[in-house]
Amino acid sequence: MLKLIKLELKKFKTNWYVNGALIATLFMAIVMSVLPYVERTFDNAVVFQNYSEAFHAINTAQSSIFIVFASVLIAKLIIDEYKFKTITVLFTYPISRKKMMTAKLLLIVLMTFVTILISSIVVTVVFITAEKMLNNINEPLTFQLLTRQVIGITTTSLAASGIGLIPLFFGMLRKSVPVTIVTSLIVVSVLGFDLNNFQMEQIIAIPLTFCTIGIIVAYIAVRNIDKQDLI
């Protein structure tokens, strides 16, 4: 399986993904660090009452961004192969179709998990560093808060990696890249839906349910790969 994943990495150049992740990370680091200062200076408004709010915002933003990135990975590694019929050549190899699809999905999950994890850590470190200089939050940063954020980043990365697979179902139905990406945007919008400062993502059961749905979608895709119409 590891060899198949390495082959997929060689086959599909990932420079665009790495560059996109770097740009997204840099952008979010700047926004999260500067926005509280700008709001306080010009509008006399407080963006984050405490570190918990700030960390929650970072985790939510990072997972949302890379769930969309995951849909682009699905489009490039799977949907495009069906759309341009290159998958037919791949399936002539003396390797199980299910193993090939599993390798593709594992690669997508691993890339999503690692990028969310690293990106969230970087944004958090930059935010804390900026906060130490700008003093927008009137709360001491404790070891307990940092530990909670590390746990939050890890769990968010894991959940988002599973959630990122949901667009695969709709993308495979239509063999459509736009449908795949639009589905990810809808999923992100639902999870980030805010009503009177309440977000669905704050109830742990909801992202876990979405993650489970993503895993089920991946299982169905692997199970049905031998029956999948290539035309």
C-alpha cells in the first residue's frame, strides 16, 4: 500500500498543493494576528475575549480551508481520472482496483491531516507571538490552555480529514470537478453556520457524525470500485 501511495505522489505533482497550503497558512497567520489589533484600534471592538475563542477560530478556519483543499485533491486524484478516462489505463495494471482506490483515499486523508495539523500549529504560534506584543487579550496564557489547543488541533485535523471525503460521493455521481468542490463549500458552510454565536461545529457529535459519513463514503467508493462504470 505504501508503494501505491508513493506512486500516486509521483504521478500527481503536489507542488500546487504545498504552495497553496503555504499561502493559506501565511494569510491566516496574518489575519488572525493583525485583525484583533485593527478592530481594537479603529473600531474599539474586541474580536476575541479570551484565548479559547481565538484558538477555536483558528481551528475552525484551518479545518474549513483544508476541507476545500481535500475536495480539490479528490478532483485531481480521482474525478479527473474518470473524466478523462485515464483510470481505464490504471485499471489494466495487475493490481487490485480496491487497493488503488484505497491508496488514493489514504493519500488524500494523510495530506489533509498533516497540512491541517502543521498549518494550525504555525498559525497558533504566530498568533501567540503577535499577542505577546500587541496585548489584545487580557488573559494569561497558561500551560492548560496550550495543552487544550494541542488536543483541539489534533482532533480537528482528524475530524476534518474524514469530513473532507464527503464530496467524493457527489463528485463520483456526476464525474464532475465543480460538483466535488461545491459540495465541500456546502459542508464547510453547514459546519460553520453561526446563529446567535452558536456554531454546529461546537457540538462535538456533529463534526464526528460528518467524519463518520466521510468514512462511509470512502468505504462505499472502495467497495463499489469493481462495479464502477468507466464510461
